Amino acid sequence: MIEIAKSAATTTLVITGDLDLGERSQFPEITARVTGLRRQLLVIDMCGVTFMDSTGAAFLISLADAGRKRGGATVLRGCADRDLFVLEVCGALDLFRIDQGHACEDEVPTT
């Protein structure tokens, strides 16, 4: 599932579950909605992503490329090492800023 949230300057995509060929049918609509919002910053929250294949990577790459062409930036938040590896293999990791300081809810120690 992909949810879109927006503020004055930022669009946030919250992705849960698999980001793969099985979800491909929703990518064009989401891409159109996100690019139509024309926010300078796109944050992609991947804390809930369980699996990403090259189709999911291509979706993220297309979002980042569209934002870059408008002078914007795309941030990956909560992205697992395995997903970063997929983007690196695709030669696209430099399209993204990686939020190194973010800790997903299930990674935050409870006190």
C-alpha cells in the first residue's frame, strides 16, 4: 500500500508491504499525483517495505528523476540495506538523499 501525505513544501509517500511487479499497476497513478503536487521535497518512507524488486526500484527512480528535473530532491527514509543495494545495482543511488538519522518505530528502543 502506498499513501500520500502533503504539506506546504513536502510530499511524503508511506510505503508498506512489497514494492514489486505485483504493485506495478498503481505506479502510474501515484507518479501522476506526486508530480502534480509539484513539491520541492519528496520524502519516501520505506519503514514498512518488506520487499523491493527492480520494478519497485524503477518506480522510485522515476519519482526521483521527475523531482530532480524540477529542481527538487528525493529523500529515502527507513530504507533497508537490501533496498539500497537494489538502487545501487541500478546505478541510481545518487538520485536520492538518504535519511541516516531516522529510526523506524520498531527500531526505537522502548524505555
